[in-house]
Amino acid sequence: MKLGLTVTYNSGETVSATVLPPEWVKWETKTGRKITDIKGDDLLGMSDLAFLAYAALKREAAGNPFKPFDVWLETVAEIDPNQLSPKATPVAQSDG
């Protein structure tokens, strides 16, 4: 499952991140919950979104220095989830 997040910092800067399997595994390990328990945007609180956004942005930094979670969180004004859905492709139907 992919989850798109837009993080707005106190400075007004916005960044987008895509939550991928590595972040979901870390989230499941940290919370003891399963991704299959999530229905749409239900059951994800602000601490969940912050954890997922941080983990995704840190992964996307590709090993470059990244602030510790608590320091980073103090700079965040808003986290907006935007579910990313795969593009639907039409199924070809045969005539017979």
C-alpha cells in the first residue's frame, strides 16, 4: 500500500513523501498493529502520520544527514495524507 503525505513545515515549505513497505513494516513493529487493520484513512492518528512521514522522508534522504525525530517534529505545522491509488487499467473483454 502506498500512502502519499504532504508535510508543511512552520516555515511554510511543503514536501511530499510516499510511504512504502519499509515504512509500513517499521510502523507495524513500533505499534503492534497491522496495515490490514486500516480502512481508508481510519485508525491513523497524528502520531502514526508523523512516524510514517518521518520514516519516508528519512529513507528518501538516501543516507544524507537527517534531524532526529523529536527535533524534526518541532518544525512540522501540518501533515496531510493523500491516498495514492494505482491507475486503473481497463480489462479487455473477448467477443466470444
